[in-house]
Amino acid sequence: MPGIDECLLDVMRLPGARGAAVVDWTSGLALGTIGDSPNGDHEATAAETAEVARMAAEQPAFAAGSPDAPGGTGSAPPVEDVIVTTSAGYHILRFVETDFDSSVFLHLWLDRAEGNLALARIRIGEIAERLVLA
Amino acid sequence: MTAALADETAAPVLSPMLQRLAAERATGALMRDRGTLYLADGKVVHAESPATPGIDVLLTRGGALRREGWWDAVAEAGAGQRVGRHLVDSGRVPGGALELCHLGALYDAAFFALAPTRTPARFRYGVAHWIGPVRPVPVDAVQRETLRRRELLDRIWPDAAVDTAPLTRTGDPADAPVPPGRRRVLEHVDGVRTATAIAQELGRSAFHVLVDLRRLAAAGLVAPTAPGAPGADRIALPEVTADPDVALLRRLRDALEAL
């Protein structure tokens, strides 16, 4: 029966994982954090990444072709994840689909040299699903 | 998993009473004008406000839980004050989903409960909420987040009347694309409903609705209903006249003098 902390611990087992957080992208609130954060302040990082996640989730260009366009009750944006590559690392923002109204994503900060982006992207998708499954 | 910055910045104090209760690791209910914070061992374990839907509405409206499932859990575990734990243990709600939903509801209600007020707060020691422990949050984190949320709203659109007044549509959304979630909020703006009413109907966090409404206001699509416009004053109060009825006052004076 995984909760927020168990999922964050799982995320940190990925090779090259430096830090992770569960963030609400409407408010920018960090619901749970683990490890390091790029600017040494998990709450500030959450507010910044939330803004990126929101921009991606709300752009009409990324909503094209989604099965539940208007009228749907699901809270999941059509965007699955956002990946930002920097000189030192990768940031994966993975949206979490819930069956109550929410706007939650998982943020994983991955070391560029030690991390495996393809593996991490698959695993964080599984963990995001498991976070809200029994 | 610990907030490392708690000591670096001086913690903002929204309620000196709350600060004191946290320091003495109090357990009980802090009742303020617009909501109640429940503390256990000096940490916030639950919050409620009439301004925002409760966790029962959030869970049942989206389909995460059937209404009967909620009431069964309350009946089975309410007396033991472990409804949250019971929802998870009985397989009705996944543990992660409950934590996400409960934390969202807690910070949401705390935002309204900690709104500025002139009414003094009261604290009842020993009172616990029947939802029981889910994921306690430090008082500092709640106060910091509440302040951050106020600033966030003002950065989006600095008109606090949007948060409380009946709202009316002022523009055509065809001019500016509105994302689906925000469009649903816009569809409920009808000149009568307030932010709280819209949140209740949608089963959404009232703070999330405030964010959407301030963004809609910034886009020129929504505005608070002007006082005097139809729907603005749903409780019609009698006009207070500027000039008193002089003749009546004279008659009163004469009558009093004649006694």
C-alpha cells in the first residue's frame, strides 16, 4: 500500500537520482520531497517546476488528439511528462492521473553522467501509476 | 523528506496563537472565523473551512469513492477517529491517493481558515477529528504555504474581490484559448455564484478555483459583479436614508417631554 514517501524512496533507487518531489502544479505546493534540490530549497524548486508543468499542461498544441477533450471529468492533462535537459542533469516531470480532482506531478532530478533517461522515464511512469493505485 | 529551510528564514507568523500551540505541542482544535485547524502534538493533522469542499466531496465527486463507501467508513471507524486509515485498510481508497487528496484539502482549508480576521480565535484542547492521522504537517509549513498562496493570487491578478463576490462573465472566450479545467470554471460563472459555490459544484479545491478565476479575471473574461447590479445583493437590505425623518423625531421628542 504505497504512500507518497514510499514512492519517493522508489524514485531515489533509480541510478543517478539526486532528488525528487511530489508537487501540485496549480498551487506550486510540494506535497513530499526527498534528496537534494537543484537550488537547495525544495519549496522554491516546486514553485518553479510547477510553473513549467502548468505551461505544458495548458497549451492547446499539446492537447491535440487527446481522447477526453471537453466535458471530461478526469483530471489528467493530455501531457504525460515534460523532460528538461541541462548541462549537468535531466529533470523529468511526470503527471499523476487521479480519479479525484487534482493537479499533481512527480519531479525527478537525475544526474546527467550517472542517470539513464530512458530507464528513468519508464520507471517514473510506473511509480506515478502505483502512487494512486491500491 | 525533511524541510531543511525551516530555520534559515524566519518563519512567518499568521497566527501568534497557532505559533504558541505548535511550540507547546498542543492537541486540539483551533477555531477561527473562516475555518478550523486540528492539531495533534503541535502538528496540523486536518483542516476544515466552509469556503472549500471537504475531503468527502473531493473523493466522491470525482469517482474515487462511492458516497455509500464514504458513509460506511465513517460508520465503521468514525467513533475510533481512524476514518482515513480505515478507507485505505479496507481497500476503498489507495494510500497514495488518500494522502494526495487529504494534503490538498488540508492546505486548501488552512488557506481560508488563516485568512485575516478580527474575530479572536478559540482553541479547544484535546479535540481530535474523526478522519484521524493521515500525514501531519508542521505549523510553519502551513503558515509559509498560506502566505505564498496569497502572493501567488495577487501576482496573477491583484483583485481580491474575485475570491468572494458573485462573479459575472465579461468577455468572449473565443478571443483567448481557455484550458479545459478553467473552461469548466468559466461555465459556472453566471452572475450569482461565488468562487466557493463553484468549487462546491465542481468538487474541486476552492484554492484551485480561485487560481483559475484570477487567471480568467486577468484575461478579461470574468469580473466581480458590480454592487447594485442584478444578483449582486442577494439579501435585499432596506435603503438607509440619508436624511432622517425630522417630523417623526420631533413628535418623539414632544412625546418624551410630555411624559
